[in-house]
Amino acid sequence: MKTIVRPHQPRLHESLPVTSAAAGGEGTHRTAFRYLAAALRIALGWTFLWAFIDKTFALGFATGRNPETGAVKVFGPDAWLNGGSPTYGFLNFGTTGPLAGFYQGFAGAAWADWLFMIGLAGIGIGLTLGVAMRLSTVSAVAMLVLMWSAALLPANNPFLDDHLIYAIAALALLAVGAGHTLGLGTAWDKLTIVRRLPVLK
């Protein structure tokens, strides 16, 4: 008896094969997304890192510029390395809302200055290089939420401002592993100490 071989017909519950065109399009989208996420990570990291640099040396952007004359004193008395306080101005004059008194209570304190500057530097370096993304992201979210709470309520929105948006963006970057594209995340994760302490990833 002759056996008739019929071609396999996919059932309804079976997935149809993806065409090469569809696969190519999906791969292009994924590549574009990875590079866009990496660009966002670097931009966010540089925002923190630049704040650290400007406050350390008083380069005249947010620190070191006379508000009345506009004159800039690079490495002047406002520079952190020259005795200036990176927290005094904002915490003492920029805080509003129900928590303003709390923040004003330690404006300019040495421990607050050190924590703030170490946070800016650590977050900036971590995000810019794509390393220690967990610590960098958690620290960034904590700092951003604290800064948001120091100036309640936002002037142009009932509750949402750029600090919360940055915090959400940082969490999204961690979720998609943005440190592995245009960053040192892959090499960082292979370090022995990072393997032993996953919190450092």
C-alpha cells in the first residue's frame, strides 16, 4: 500500500513562522530601542555628573554666578572645594510646602553636603558608564523623590514634575538593561565581586 505524505498544516493554537522581513523589522526596532535607551541613560547620568562638577568648582552655571550682576567667579567662595555649601542655597531658599521647615533645618550641614555630593557623583558615574545600575538607579530615585518633596506642590501641575519623570525614566533604564549598550555593563557584570554581590550589578 502506498503511503501518502501530506504537508504539515499548522493548527490554530500553533504559532506561524515569522517571515524574514518581519524578523528583520523587529530586530531593527530592538536595536533602535537599545541605543535610544543608552542615550537616555548617558544623558541622565551626565545631568547628575555635571551638577557635581559645577557645584564642586563653581563654574557659573548653577553655582558661582552672582544673581544680580551675572558675574561668574570660577572656583570662588561658592565652590564646594573652596568652602561653599552645595545644599544651603536650595534647602534654605528653594524649599516650599509642608516639608520646607524640615529641609531648612539642615541646610548647609556638612553631612548633608557630603551625602548630596557623593550621591551626585556616584549616580552620575554609574549611569553615564552603565555600571552598578541597581545602586545608581535606587540612589537616583531616592534623591529625585527627596528633591520633589522639598518643593511641594509643583507650580504647573497638581503633583507631577520633572523629578518624578526622571525617576520613572531611571527605573525604566534599569528594567531594560540599558547599561549593556554604549556602556560598560557587560564587562562590569563579569567582575568577581559583582558576581558575588548581585546588588552591585
